[in-house]
Amino acid sequence: MTSERSTKMPKQRPKAVQAERIRILNDIFRQSGSDGRVMITSGVQALGPAFVSRAMAAVAAFDAFDADNDPH
């Protein structure tokens, strides 16, 4: 008995669809911090919890993405 393997390639999404999905997932993570890990350098952490809270709030609120700062 021989086994047959499928030679079909997985369906590829168009790049524009992939980029939009990445954009959406990045926004969700940036705004909520859920479903991922937030990494903070020791230098930022050394500035204290109040600074870290303000920095995290600024990152979450940022929405001025354009071609110069958004790779997707």
C-alpha cells in the first residue's frame, strides 16, 4: 500500500491582505498589551513606574502612522 502526500501548497494571502491583518493585530496589541509580551528595557524601567505608565499610555494612544514609520 502506498501513501500519497498532497503536493498542494498552502493558500497564500495577497500581500495587501497580510499587511492589513498585521496592522490590525499590531494595533490590538499596542493598545491593550494582550496576547503578547511587552518588553521594557532596564533603562526605561529605571525611570520609575510613573514614567513607564506614561510611556505605555503614549504608545497605546499613538495613531499617527504613515509610510515613514509603518513598515506594513
